[in-house]
Amino acid sequence: MKVAILHHGYIPHYRVRFYELLARQGRAEYVVFHGAPPSWIGTAAAEGPFDFPNRRVNNREFRIGPGTAVYQPVLREILAGGYDAVVLSAEAKFVANAVLALIGPLCGIAVLYWGFGYHPQRGFRDSDAPQRGLFAGVNGLKNWLTRRADGYLAYTRTGIEKLAGIGYPRDRAFVMHNTIDVSEQIALHEQVQGEDPQQIRRELGLRPDSTVFAYIGRLVQFKRVDLLIEAIRRVNRDRAGRPPVEALIVGGGPLEAELKATAGGMPELHFLGTLPPDVRVARCLRVSAAVAITGAVGLLVNHAFAHGRAVITREHEAHGAEIEYLADDVNGLIVPGGLDEYAATLGRFADSPEWQARLSQGALEAREGLRIEAMVGRFDEAVCATIARRKGSQHLVARAGLRPE
């Protein structure tokens, strides 16, 4: 079997290991089509050469009103290339996806989507402002295309329930448990345990007695790092002589200069720029009490758990599917209310080593269920079962060995 994957439009660093394992363990030949990342997302693509089949294409962007669409020139190669299936992103900005979803079945190609299973409440070009009115028609089209698909690879179980709500057959939907290479991060976590925390603090410019929170991710609007900066400001304003709270901000993006200006030279904030998820980030987490994110959480949850760090975030609609991994007051905190409540929670957490230790233990326990090897197996089984179903072979469906969830 031959399968084309068009998911992000590019290859993120955190997907490289997934595709490597899929190439080694999968029962199909998976070919990843990729180009440059969308210009506004504030992240760089992984650079090859890659140890899995892939095809580099020249992605093209064009504006449609307030939004931006991306065209991937892949139609001729996939439709005439002997592919049995195509795995598409559920994001509407990828124009070729819609064409493949409509024409692929006419060419005998099974169509699968890989995504949330629902529509996160966000705006255009990574904005945090929901555009419910403008997106109503777009989401209606996406739901229509989804219902026609042969299979859906949902990040989490919540996605399956949302799909069922729009009439998608449950026997065609599969839970992937979206993750990163947790095993690699666990090894990095163990590697830095023997390092002196005070030495790490000195190298990072941290005070010896502060409580440190880490943010790791893109500096884009829907991550709301501006609110994290303000929360740190409010916490320290009310410390009343107690050791300060500091924040390590790891990441880059289009808002970097603006956020540094917002910080206004606050000594408690340390912008470290974009770093790969290597030992440098592991050392940051070594001296952090928790990971703090005021905007939308995503795979940062998995990264934090791998290092035994709880995630403290706010209650809102913009979160990614990975919010499902976070159990409130077990391995993290989901704080209701506004910024005052969030800042107050950070302050209380900073003053309670016992609370920090309990949630850290919860994070360590949660990481074991997020290994990437299991995700690779589920992905391959789901794709093979979907191809077999389209070909009308119940025998092959049974051999695929995966029951939809």
C-alpha cells in the first residue's frame, strides 16, 4: 500500500521521529509531502535529509479577505501516482486538501483526515480572537467534507465525540493520542538530574532563591504570552518581600520584539529565543517549578510531563486537543476566571513546595501513557484498516487489528 501524507504543509521538528518510526514499522509506504511553513506561524521547518520517504514541494500563499490560503502543488503526483490513500490536514487553509478530498475517491484513493475532530475557537492567521460568524460557513464546508471521508485520525477521544456529533460514523474514527517523542525527552530529563541547579540558574541569569516558571512555544497571538508577562508582573507586585517569581520564555516568532517591549526590561523575565528541544531546554525545565501558559496549550503538555513538570494554564476555548491530558490539580492546573485569578494561583503555587512536588509526581505518572511508539502503531493500523474497508475486503479489515474508538 502507498499512502501520501499532507498534514501540516511542512515537517515540524516534533514530527520527524514519528515519521521515522512510521517508515520503519508501518505496513504501508508512507510518503510525506512538505514545503515551507505558513509565513505567519512563527516556526521553522525541520531540515533534511530525512530518514523516511518524502517529497519537497513549493507551497504558495495567497490572501482571501482577512485570511491566507496555502496551495500545495501535489494534485497531479498524488492522483496519478498509484496512491491507495491520502492523509490530509483538517485545516481549511490548505486548498489542495479540499480538491483531494473530492477527487481522490473517484480515483480509488481513500481519504483520511488527521486532526482535532472539531474546530478550535481561534481566528485568522493564528489570532486568539474567535471569528464565529465568518468561520460558520467554512466550518460547515469542513464538516461536509469530513462526513464524506473514509477515516478520521483524531488527536484525542474528545475529537471522536465531536465527530459523532456532526454525524460522522464512529467505526471510521480512531484515537491517535497525539504526542511527541516522549522517550527522547525522558532521556534528556534523566541526563540533567545530576546537574547543580544553582549553576544552571547562574548561567541563565536567574536569582538563586526565585521560583521559576517556563514557557516553551511560539510567540504568536493565540499563545497570549503578553498575559503571562502581565501575570508575572502582578505576582511580583504582591510578593511583599518574599523571593520573586521569574519566567524563562523559550521560543521565537512574529511577536518577539513586541513582547520584549511589553516586558519593558523586567529583570524577572528571560527571553531565550528559539531553541530545539534538546538539553538546553531540559536544563531550563530542571530549574522550573512548572510550565506556565496563558494562551492555547498544545504538545507543550507532553513536553512538560516528560520532564515531570506540571502545566498551569487558564480556562478558555482556544486550547488544543492536548488539554485533555491535563487533570486539574493532579498533573497541572486549569485556572478559571481572569488574569487576577491566574496571577494569584501562580503566587500560591510558588509558595507551596508540597503542591509543586505533588503535581510534579502527577506529571511523571502521566507521561508513560504518551509514548510515540504507541501513536505510530495506532496510526498505521487505522490507515491500513481504512484502505481495506474502501477496497471492500472485510478479511483485510480484520487483519488490520484495530477497533475504532
